[in-house]
Amino acid sequence: MGNCIVAQSGGPTSVINATLAGVVKANQMNPIYTKVFGGLNGIEGILQEKLVDLSHMSEEENRILRQTPSSALGSCRYKLKRSNTADFEKLFAVMEKYDVDTLFYIGGNDSMDTVFALSEYALANKITNRRFVGCPKTVDNDLMMTDHCPGYGSAAKFIATTALQTWLDVNVYTRQEVFILETMGRDAGWLAASACLSGIVDLVILPEIPFDKEVFLKEVKKSIDETNKCYVVVSEGARYADGTYLAAGEAKNDGFGHAILGGAANAVKDLILTSGVANRAKVQDLSTAQRCHASEQSLVDVEESFKLGMSAHMRSQDPKFTGQMVGVKRKDSKVYDVEYFATAASNVANHVKNFPVEWANPNFRGVNEKAIAYMRPLIEGQPVIIYHNGVPAYVKPYYKK
Amino acid sequence: MGNCIVAQSGGPTSVINATLAGVVKANQMNPIYTKVFGGLNGIEGILQEKLVDLSHMSEEENRILRQTPSSALGSCRYKLKRSNTADFEKLFAVMEKYDVDTLFYIGGNDSMDTVFALSEYALANKITNRRFVGCPKTVDNDLMMTDHCPGYGSAAKFIATTALQTWLDVNVYTRQEVFILETMGRDAGWLAASACLSGIVDLVILPEIPFDKEVFLKEVKKSIDETNKCYVVVSEGARYADGTYLAAGEAKNDGFGHAILGGAANAVKDLILTSGVANRAKVQDLSTAQRCHASEQSLVDVEESFKLGMSAHMRSQDPKFTGQMVGVKRKDSKVYDVEYFATAASNVANHVKNFPVEWANPNFRGVNEKAIAYMRPLIEGQPVIIYHNGVPAYVKPYYKK
């Protein structure tokens, strides 16, 4: 009986640690691995043999880990290039040295590409005793195959709640005012759309629908004429028909060739004030807080993330289970429910699942009932959060120990 | 037996409605007023006779009102000028028309000046049957006389929690990075200081301590050299020794002659990147969310705010109780506890209580144990929040009904 490694990659979420907690707990319930190692800082740290033994985590620590946001094992933006065989050789050498049968990799589509690449390499080199299993996570909700992504529900809950609260705030004065909430989401509108769960959004600008300035400003004016207020939500990835980001002035590039976005709300504010359709506009950029505000986890999200980790562990008992990602499938039932399933990581790697344009109302007027029916169950339920000294109790990151 | 009016003014908080709920509930328990009117949009709306009858609010509505952020009665930025006797005459005429004995005004130091001015006017004009009672609220915690202000504890709790969560987020990558959290607080550092309750803040820039760029950058460098990270908190009101705001480029003016602040974090980011002490810096401006994020109310804050409203109501039974503000006094006890007391509104009007400079550590290195001992009890406890459909249940604002 060998060991396993669990590692995390990409941007953190509020529940990425719940999936880690699920793998650890499953092995305590059925110890198919002698040790569960945590790999620190993703593939990058594993290559440097940065491992911690998580096998004997107490139930209390496991419980607190589930409510701890961000990646307790640390993360990386390191991309395993298929041309870089030295990295592959090193990784398999580390796995051999530590007798690692299975590597669980919790991440987004870049991470699923890593799972795919490693399983391909093993196959090509006739290595049959190393398995690679992906667990999805991303607040952006943009992974293929899975009904939704662990992390999305909690971020959506925070966004919808904050939309409702800031709408109450901006309405207390009788003066004219536009409020603009900026969300993350990269090239997918799932997070921006989630603000509509608050029921108060006037206009939403999604990346999937080309931004038409004239139509948009006309709608802002209509809201201002009717109520003297307009509540706008804009995705960081919103863009014009020619593909230019609204936040183009501020766009940079990360290590993966993705644009670093941000500033869309300020661009919208400038447009509105310059056009004169309103004389006052205020911006709230939810920024980092939206992906780590774990004190308002969705109970559905944290429980699914935990079970998904358990499911990945259980399935990995099959020696042929490699190059796979575990996802959730929504059951066709009256009451919301999911099943866990596996799919080839290659189906997920480097793809993006967009928000369906047919779920958006015309003229930026929010999203329709299909969108709400899809999103609503994902934000339901509130876990009981354990507090110490007035702030939530969190595990000390393993990379700090 | 006459009636009373309750109204709200200034910027909203997460618990300003709890004080309103306290006045309403107290009158149901001891109906010293026939009707409790809500005055919409503060003094401005009362002058226009915009009143709603809240006397028969159900316990369920009262319960949900306590967890509803922002001002359910609406607010105003209207300043009652002593020279404008027409406004005074109109206000007393409205009170006579609706048989109003007492006006409860929930607000900050401008509102306490309104309470002061109205009671002065009554005295000067020998009007003995109208009373004016102030209830403090402000996330800024900058009111004199009261140990602390309703609204501060909940904002401080959200800030400390968000600091902890974003610190966990920024630390997952091994790369060099400065994270800069901007808080509100106007010219007082209470909110910025509250981030230190998280235990993770490296540097904090308070308005009370002149910003010394050289010392600050040296400290950033020290943190970067030691950990490759630096977590900075900056108050919107941070300024140089000559009084220039760090956010000076963006400062405007509101109706009261106060500067509209914001942009301090971006100014700090620019300083850091330009100086070269770090090559990456990220900003989180908590903006509007910090004063209305009621899904994380402090239980101490919401309960004190409610009781303060009750205390104001009870005291107003005394026909001579006018021109007063009800505040909280911290008891000299081992376990945190408060008493409610009254003070002349003139002691509070137009003053600012600053964060004590002796509670700040040298070189921007956070705050000391005295500060923590003062702040910690104010963020303790979590009320049970009632949710509907995955988001907190809130009352529909009375100005929308």
C-alpha cells in the first residue's frame, strides 16, 4: 500500500479546503493510502519535495479546515509544459521516492490540463502505478462537464448578499445615483449574473454579450428617469463587440497568457458621467474578498466540495482511475440534488464554459428565470461557523508551519 | 398622550435599524406614545410630512429589522441651519400637527447638532412640550462621550474578518506581494485599527499619525525582506504632516464641507511600486460594503444598539429630557459590560473623537494591547441571521412602501 499527495492550484476559493478535508477524511474512514501528503504550492512545491503529512488530522482540525478560505496548502501559477520532460521526470521521481500512488490535484482548467498531461506521460512511458485525479474548483464556474464548480456557490452567495446590502445603502438618499458593482469571472459571466439573485439588479454587463454603449446608456437613463437610481453589475471581463475589454486601459497579462482584468466598473462610471445620463456614480469592486469571504459559505457548496474530495479518494481505489476529474451532475429531481461522476480531465482542460446568452434578458436587464433556477440552489444554507475572539477560526496554512 | 417620531440621518450602518427597532419595541412594552411615527429621509422628509406609522410592528418584522442594514427610514444630508428660522418653524408646526412630543434622531455628530439646535430653539422660544433625543450611530466610532458608537463593532468585525481572509488569499503564492486594504473612518483611525484584530496586519496607516513616506517604505521593505509579503491597512483619511490627504488627487467635497475621501490605497500602491521596494501590490477597497455588511453583525453591537433605542424611549418619559444623547459607558468590570447614560447633545455635536496615538505602535507597526482590549469585546458574538432563498431576509425600506 502506497501513499497519496493532495495539492491545490490556481486562485483560491472559500471551499477549496473542504475538498482537501474530504480526501483526508475519506482516507481515515478507509485507509487505502498509508499516508496522505499535502503537496505545498502545487506542482511547483511537489517538484521541490515540499510535502506535509496530513494523515492524522483531527476531526476538529478537519472541521475548521472546511471553513477556512484560500488554499491551506498554498498554490502556484506554474504550468507544466509538455516540452519540459525534465519536470515530468522529476515529478515521477518524487512520486517514486515517497511511494506515491495517486496525486489529487484541486484546481481549475489549467490544473485539469496538468492532470491530463501527467496521465498522458505515464501512458506514453508505460508507467502503470501512478494515478492522477483532478478535483474542480473555481469561483468563475467556467469548467466544462461539471454542472457547476465548487467555490462558485459561496462566491455567488457573497455577491448576491453584498448586492442586496449595498442597494439598501445607496437608496437611503433621495439624490440621483448609479451604483456599479464589479465582480470577477474572467471571460465568463457566472459571478456577475449571481448578483441578480438579490432581486435588485437593474442592469448587468456580462462578457458573453457584446457591450453596446448606446443601448446601455439608454437603459441607465430609463432607470434614472423612473427611480433616480440605477444599480449596475459589471463583470471584469465585459467587452465591446470588437473584443476590447471595458477595462482595457488596465489589462495586463499573467504567466498563463490570460489577461489580468479589473477596472471595468470605473470604466462604466466614466462612461456614465461623461455621457451625462447621471450626475453621480459610485463603484464597489469586490476584488479579492469575493473569492475568500468564507464566513458566508453556502452550505450546499461546502458540503458538495467535501463530498467531491471523498468521492475522488474512493474512486482512486481503482488502479485504472487516472487522468480523470470528478464532477457533480444535477439530478432531474424536484428538490435540488446532485450525483458525483468522473470524466476525462482532457474534456475540461483549457476549455471555458460560458454563461448561456439565452439566460440573459435583452438590453442588459438582468437574467431570466432559467438562470435563477440554476443558481439559486447553489447558494442555499448556512454552515455553523466556529469563531474565536470575534473572528472565524481558521487553520494556520500548512505552508506556514 | 402624544406621539413620537423616530428618524435616521447620515451614512447607514449595519445596526442603525436595531436602534429604531428598540424605540418601537419599548413603546409596545410601555406605550407612552400613542403612535410611533417613522420620519422618512431624516429632517428633510419630516419637513415634508413624510411619516409612516410603525406603532404596530410585529415581533417578526422587528426581528428582521434588527438584522437589516442601512437606514430603513432613509437618510438625508440636510443640515438644519440655525439662521434658517423658516425650517425651525415648519418643523415645530409639523410636530404640532401630528401631536408629536418627542423626536428621536439616530445619527452622527451632525445629527447631534440638529438635536442640540432644536432643543435650543425650543428653550429660546419657551416651547416646553417638544423634546429632542439623539441616538448615536456611526461606523467611524468618532463620537465624543460614548465609549463607542453603535455600528462600529459590526463594521470592525467585517474588516477584521476580511483582513484575515484576504491575508490567507495573498499568501498562497510564493511571489513577492504587498496587499493594501483601504477602510473608511474619515479623520479617525478606528476602522483602520480594527483590521489589527485579525492578528495579521504588518503596517497600518492612521489619520492621526502623520504619514512619513520614508519610514513607511523602509518598513515595507523590511517585511518584504523577511517574508516576501507585506499586509498594509490604510484609512481613507490618512495624510501627510502638512495635512494633505494621501488620496488628495481624488478628494472632493460633500454638502457639509467634509472631504469625500477614497483612493488612499491606490496612492500607497503607487508609492510602493514607484519606490521599487516591492514589484507587486494589490488593492482591496472595502468601500460601501463595510458599513452595510450586516450578515456579519457583531452580536454585542446589535444588542447594544437595540437597547440604546429602548433606553432613549424610556428616558423620554421625563418631560425635561431634551437636547440629550443616550450613550454607552463601559463598566470597570472583568467581563465586558456597559451601562446606558445620557449626555447633552452639545457635548457631541461637531466634535471628533480620534484614535489615541498612544495606542499605535511606532513605525506603522499596528496597534498595541490597549487598542485590542478596547476593540475586541465590540466584535464578539454572532446573531442568528434569518435567511430567505439563500440571502438574508430584510425588511423592505419604509421609504419604498
